Amino acid sequence: MSSPTAGSTPISLTPAPKRLILCFDGTSNLFDTRNTNVVRLVSYLRKDDVERQQVYYQTGVGTYIQPGYWMPLTVKIAKLFDTAIAWDISSHIMGGYSFLMQNYVPGDKISIFGFSRGAYTARALAGMLHKVGLLTRANQEQVPFAFKMYQTQNANGWDMSDAFKHTFCNQVEVDFLGVWDTVASVGLFRSKDLPFTSSDHHIRVFRHAISLDERRCKFKANQWQEPFSPPNSNAPGGGEPGTLHPRLHGKNKAAKEEAQEKNEKEKRRSPCPHNTLPDGQSRAASVDLGGGKWSTDVGEVWFSGGHGDVGGGCTKNSDPASAARIPLVWMLREIVLADTGIEFDESALAQDGISLPTAATGEAIISTGKNGMLNARAALAEENWVENLDKRYDQDVQAKVSDQLKLARVWWALEVMPFTYRVPVKTSGPDNWRLSPR
């Protein structure tokens, strides 16, 4: 048996890392004649080589009820019930989690996208990965238990989730999380409040397209919020604004004050102010992931139009102009500039008149931290801006935007109903405030 000659390159049997892309559609949305930006994104992705890239698509809340388990008469009622209170959102989160569990191997890059409640689902899935980790392959029966650990937020729940993570799971990171207009309330009549949906510590790049003209109170934007609590890899409260370890609430004043003082130090240590920079520039939240620093590059941009004008679904697929194309092209641009490695179907993009950006220098365009991102943006050539990537841009900017309070007056029934929402405060945790009728 011959031995390798000197200077020869050893053959590696380790498979090359692949990209796992998960896409969650909005409320009641699925593939039809009025596709959302989530479906459009899926149509632009390469799906011909599962060794390099795998794409997972999930229809929206309100579409998951299977006729086999329900009488035909009750299917519509069950779907309406799911749409109203999002009672089945756990199935959506666990569906994405199961896909990752079955396909992830160390080194793979995870990217997650979503619109509306699908955006909330995407952020909740990222939060679940952070809090309980990712189960190893072929542990499907454990997924419901992992979700239960994720959503339990009392003191015992945090301890149990940490123990569960170290016993059954591996720590994984999300490379890119891109969402269109995350809504603050997941159910029309009942709000969900899951950990790590407003901030997270293991996401490299976060991009959020937000509606500028949405007026419905139940569609209040759910923006990224800088953590006040110490950003440990599994800190209870998840770094959610204003949250402390549950065991500190009202039990140990000295410990609580010490934690708050530490929160202030961590906040002052942040590399940039706690607000969105102008012109969609990024801001970084410095976090400690157990073994070192990780900066989440956060970019949130407001776009003209209502909820569906940002995430899509308001115009027919055949319409020549669509306001939703602008935030779609912006998201495609951010995916490429973030050096995610996601591969696109160039023929599908060309058919829709969309071009992808290229680096001015041919090097990776993104670096963590505010200054690195700003320098990278300055190095881009003019042709990389959205108006030059979308051949229909001149038509898209003139497209009519929708106002659902005018188009479907049934929404007014919700406008006169009182709702609560959470406001971050750094002293005693979030307060609940009522939304007064319009």
C-alpha cells in the first residue's frame, strides 16, 4: 500500500458546509396569484444542489389545519380561529426547528426569513435555537419538550432549559435573519410573548424592513431592542429590554440593584447609540456568547406603504408595478452584501428584472461593528443601490399603497377594542399600556 508522497494535498472526507435557508410566510399567505416577498425570495433561490444549499418554505399562520383531522365544516372555522389568536404558532416554530435538526451539520450557515407573523415565527425560532440549542438528528420526539423549555419563562424554566440544552443539544448561530414588517401581536385577539424575539445574541446580521404607513393598532412594528440585561449566552430574560433574572424580582433587593448596575455598565460599553442610525445604517449590539464577543449587525429601514406593501401580497403577480418589490430588492441586496454565501437563480432574477449587487473591490463587503459596515457601504459603487438593481424601480415607486382601514372596514372593529402592548423600561421590567381607540 503506497503512502502519500511528500507535498501532496490530503483528501478531506468532511463535507463542505452548506446553507440552510428557512422562509416563513405571513398570516394566511401561501403560493397563489398574490405572492408575498417570502414566496418571491424562495423563487429566486437555487434549489438544484442540496449538498450546497437547502431551502425550507412554510405557509403562514391560518393555513396549517389539515383536513384529515377535521370535518370539512370545521376546517374553515379552525383556520379562522388560528388566524385570530395564532393558537397553532408552536407548530410553525417546531416545523422549522425540525428541519434544522434533521439537516444541520457543524459548519453550516443558517439564514431565516419571514413576513408578518412569519417574521415573528422566524425570530422566535432564532430565539429557541439560542435558549435551548439544536437537538441532534433523529430526536423528533424531543422537539415538543424543547419548545416547552423555550417558552417557559419562570425561574425554574430558565434553569431547566439550560440543563436541557447542555444535555441534549448543541449551540448553533444564525448567520442572517431577514424579516419584513414583524408585527408586535401574533394573534389578533391574543398576543404571544416568547423569549428572544425582540433581541438576540447569536445572530450575525439582522435586517428588518418596516412599514411606514401602516395604521392598524394590531400591526404595531416589533423593532429590534438593545438588551439591558447582561448579554450572557443563556441569560434568563434573554437580554430582552428591561428584564432581569426572574429570581431577582422582589426577592433580593441588593442583588437586583447589582444586576441593574451591571446592566448600565454593559449598555455604556455598547459600541454605538441605542437607536437606529439614519439612512438605514447599521448599529451593533456587543454581546458575550460565552467564550468571546459577537457583534450583531442590526439594520432596520422604513419603507413607504402599509403592511402588505412591504411584505407583499397586495398586488397580483402579473402587475407591472409593486411597492413591495422595493423592500424585496433591498433585502436581496443586504443578503449579498452581508457575504452570506446564499446562491441565487440568476435566470429567475433576470426574468423579473432584478440584478444583484457586486462589491466594488471584490472583497467581502461586511464586517461586524458600526464603523466596519459604514466603511463597507462607502466602498460600494453607485450601481449597487436599490434603484439601480430594480429595472422596474421607476414604476414601483409610483405604485399605489394600500390602507386596509379603507379597503376592509372590518378592521375598524379591532381599532375600537383595547389592547395591551409592552414598553421596554430598564428599571423594573416592561409595563403594559392600553392602546386607546383611534
